[in-house]
Amino acid sequence: MNTKFSLQNKTVLVTGGGSGIGKAIATTFAAQGAQVHILDFHKNSASETANEITEQGFFAQTHVCDVSKYNQVMEVVETISKTSKITTLINNAGIAHVGNLEACEEADLDRLYQVNIKGVYNCSKAVISEMKKNKEGVIVNLASIASSVGISDRFAYSMTKGAVLSMTYSIAKDYIQDNIRCNSISPARVHTPFVDGFIKKNYPGEEQQMFEKLSKTQPIGRMGTPQEVADMALYLCADEAGFITGTDFAIDGGFIKLNSK
């Protein structure tokens, strides 16, 4: 019996693969047969993820890399390309900022731009030539519901994720004749260590109440899980999704369409 959504013979780059959604994507893809390369600024968490994968008998390598630096990204891509044909890129690395326009300083805006926008640009530009040469490629960008609807106190974050969405459309349009597909995923709140840390820092003593409040902002009544996002990414990167490109997929518990507040 053939395995659905197999990634055998696929070489996948996952940025920010050391924790949260990126970790779930890396472990899920490796279990489906992909050679997974984790690009992450944080060496320890990336190594822990890679070790978990290899201990299960699958393939993973770690590359310490700042995605905001094109020369670092290109060096990693060139190293991988010497032994493997890069087929898939997951642009997952990203950082957040809470605040409206007045609470967003120029340094905040620049910091988010460097990672959330320039990081996607750097990694996509670094792999696109090889994908064109091989006439094969899939790029999945992690956008956000903030790409499509207004979210309170997320000025800088929304700006960057809106750019991720429009970059997705542009890449899909420009490279469709090269057999390169590009899609994006727009999660609502997903329960990751980042969320727990944010609540603990900003609402000490009220962690449980705040967690429940944030969970209920999704009409379905809970946050998503990293695994649910990873499974969506798996489908989009598998051959079964060969007819899908230039599309954004909300995984949001009904937030965009059902939230009337």
C-alpha cells in the first residue's frame, strides 16, 4: 500500500525549525521520509529537534543561521546543494510585536522587517535558482490571520505578515511555468511555548484566566496546535497538492469568517 503524502526523495529546508510550529513541521516531514535541514538562530533548540528526529531513525541536520543575513542563508543553501537537490522551503521563522502605531518604535519596525519580511525574501531568493534549474519546487510561507483582517495592537506584525502574503502571490505567479508552487498558511492563535511565555510575562498570577480568554477568541473555542499547522504544511508540500498554488490557507478555528466581534 502506498503511503499518502510521502516526502521520500524530498530535501526540505525549515527556517525556525527548533521550536513551536517549525519543530512540528520538521519532525512531521522527517517522519514522512524527507531529508530535513533546520535553519535556526538558536543552536541549542535546533540541535534538540534534530536529535529527536535522528533518534527516531529519520534524517535531520542543523544549520545555525540568521535568516535576516542573505550571505548566511546562501552559504547554507550552497552547502546543502552540494549533496542534495533542494525541493522544498518552509519559511517559518518569525518574531512578534505587541502594540499599535504609537507603541511601535522605528527599531521595532526594523527588527520585524529584518526577520519576517527580509528573512522570507532571503531564503526564497537563495533557493529559487536551483528550483528553476531542476524544474521542481515548493515554497510554503507562514503568514497569519493578521495578513487578512485587522488585529488590535499588532501594527508591525500585521505589516510584515501582509507582506508575506503578497510575496506568496508574486512567487506563485512568476514561477508557475518553472513547476514551482508557492502557498501560505495563516494560523490564528496556536499554543506554543511563545504563547505561554507571553502570558506569564504580561499577566503574572492570571495565566489560566488569560489562556482561556485568548483561546476563546477563536470561535471554535480553543487555540490551534503546532501539529495541526504541520499537517497542513505536509499536504501542501506533498505531490497530492500538485494542483494548488498561489493560495493562502487559514487554519484559524473560524476566526476570519465566523468572528463577528
